Amino acid sequence: MTLKCQLPGSHRAANNTLARRDAAGWYRGDLHCHTYHSDAKGAPETLAENARRNGLDFLAVTDHNTTSQWQYFGSASTPELVFVPGMEITTYRGHANIFGLSEWIDFRLQGSHDLKALVDEAHRQGALLSINHDKQPLPWDYDYPEMDCFEVYHGHWLNGNAGILQTYDGFLAAGRRLSLIGGSDYHQPEELKPLSLVGLGRPTTVLWLSHLAAASVVDGLRSGHGYVTESPTGPHLAFTANGQPMGSLVPSADELIIEVEVTEAAGDRLTWISEAGVVIDEIIPSDNWRHKFTIKAPKKFLRAEVVADKSQDRLIAELIDWGKGKTNFQRSQQSLTNPPPIRRALSNPVYFSA
């Protein structure tokens, strides 16, 4: 398969504006959402207003197999809300997002043998490829390519995400370096809806950027310097290992000095995961917690997660209340009477050289 991308008109992602915000810091966004340019009913303008109401800083609008949405988004960025060119490669055997592309990319995969051409074309454009929602009802049914990101947190955590996290940890244990991201997969309705438990920015991908611009968001995804949290106001989770931030390759050492900060999660658990499994599991003592400690260095990776403990009953009650009267409310094989652990936030890992 040779991917040809020189298609005119609406298939070309319009050049993004130079809109940027010149301040280093943590920036929040949603990397997976849709308008009426594919299978949602809402207009791009409505989705943009929804993002502003949710307090997002960036948005990747990933309509299915098209870049026609960029007739609007290509010039709509402002320093307050930056749009990242996106497209969802949509096939009968799985979906993948591409971030930062400049031209339409052919989605017509004939099989796993076409994946290298897809990845090569994305990288030729300076873009990143991420496998989406690798779970029922739309799991990834090809071989896994040399992807850049993996959408681990998709929609509400109890919507079947635990299995994706297990797959991701398997990649890390096998030596892959792969950015963990999240996305709501929100399909914008015709009218704005009140903010709710399930919607745009739920979950939110949070990146540390030197400044906010479309290109810097793509660079932030590439570097993995960030985390995913349940909502735009969800727990903050960041750490360094021997002074190196999340996403870094840390030089080999016998011990690690870990500095971690967590907010808005008092009474929940902070769990540390390596290729050996759970390394540390402890209660978060306050809503603005900073902690420094030393541990033996793992061989492959180390990542952190905020797991609901004190907040578990509240989160379950909120989800049940949200689902009342919704005939299409799917629990996706997740029991609400005996639920699996709810991850409220997931960090990117640090990696270790041999």
C-alpha cells in the first residue's frame, strides 16, 4: 500500500494560526472528539464553545477519515483555546488518531501489512499516531504498529478501561516507550448541554508545555511530559525521578529520588507501578501533597496513578445518578455494585536505560 495524500480542497488540513500563549505551565485538553463533519450532530462552533466552557486550553478534533473540519478549526485558534490538527483513522478492525497532520491521510488499510506505510506517512508530516479505545466494542484487531501514543483512558474509567491499561503496561514491560493519553470521544450534540460527569474533557490530558501552541502540544505528546486525569478539574499528578520529568529516559542507577505532587485527592491512594507490578501503595494525606522519597530503581519503567478510595462511593453514586433515565447507558461489563478500582489520574512513565 502506498499512501497518497495530495488531495485538494477539504481534504487538506488548513494551516493553523500562529496563536500561542507565552507562558510555561500545565495545559489541559481533550484529544478525541467529533462534529457534524463525521458522525456527530453539532457544529464546530458549538464544540469550540463547549471546550471554552469546560476550561480547556487545547482541543484535537478528530472527525472520522476526514480533515474537512479544518475549514473552521484551521483558523479558529486563539491564545485561550488552541486547536491541534487531528483525524481519526476509522476502519472495521480498529481506530487510530493522528495528531499534528497537515494533509489528509488515506484510511483504507487492507491489513496489518499497511501499518508501516500509515505510520511513515504520519511521521513524514511531523504527526503522531495513537491507537484508540482498544476494548469492546471497537478493539484494535491489527498488529500493533510502531505508534507514538496509546489512548488508555477513554471516557469514564468504568467504561472498560482497565484492560487497556493492562495492555499498555505490557508494552512498557516489553521495552516500548509510548505516551499514555486520554480522550473523551465526545460527539457534540446540536445544542450545548450542561456540564456533566460524561462529556468533553472527561478525561483530560494534561501536558507541561513551554508555551501553548498547536506544535507545542504535539511536542508535549511526543515527549510524554504529562498525565491524564478524570476531568478538567480532576486530580493533578506529577513526579520526577532523579530530577527527570515524566516521559524521560532516566540513566541507570541503583536508587531513585522521587519527588511527587498530587492535588485534590485526599484520602485516595497513590499507587506506583513498574514492570514487577505494584511497588508502593499509600494513602494521599491531603489535597495539596508534595512528597520526596527514595526507592530502588526498577529495570524498565515507573509510573503512578491516583486510585479512588475515599472518593469511590461518591464517584459511583455520581455515575448511577448520571445514568438514570438514559436508555443507552452502557456499563460496559463493569459492575457498579462491585466495581473494579477507579483510576482518577494516570501519569506517564519514566523509563530506564539498560
